[in-house]
Amino acid sequence: MSPDSRPDVERVRTVLRHLIDLSGLSRHKLQKRLRDDGNGAYLAGVLNGRLQLKLRHVLDLVRVLDLQPLELFRLGLPRTFRAEPAHPEAQHSGFSPRVRLAHGPARGSFFQARR
């Protein structure tokens, strides 16, 4: 049994495998690119389910595949993401209203403050 027996994690793993196939990169070349960046010893284990899929694996893989993490999660977890923002103002900021309220307009961007 896979360490990630949750169906949603398995869907993300499957989407990762498909995206790798669609990228035109061989797994060997992908592994080499990951290793060149100081990562990648885990690729086969993560893709076949022997190793637990972790956020760092996802981030490493989408970077090498030249994707945004959100693209992967939208494909792997389609019911989690709506086609339209839940609130009209969300489309302008890129954040949901709840996230925007958490950092508030008067204090500036949450992400700018941490740069």
C-alpha cells in the first residue's frame, strides 16, 4: 500500500506522471535536472507511490516542468477549485476575500511585507 493512500493525493500523483509524459522530458532527463538543482533522488519513489508525496517534491517538479503549482492542483483536485471566483472582488486581487481580509488593504500585501 502507498504511504499516500488518500484518493486526492493519488490523483495529484497521477496528474504529475501525466504532466511529465506530456512535457516531452524523459524521466532520466527530469531526474538529471532535479539532481543538478540538488534534488531528485526521490523521483521514482514519489511517482510510483513508494515514497510519500510532499510539498517540496511538488514544488521541485513543477519548477523543472515550468508549471505553476496551482496548475497542478487545479488538474489534480478539480472539485477544490471553482471556475469562477466565489466573490467578484477576488478576481482582481488573485486572493479569496478571506485571505485578503487576513492581511487587510491598509497593511499592504502579505507577500510584499515578507520580501
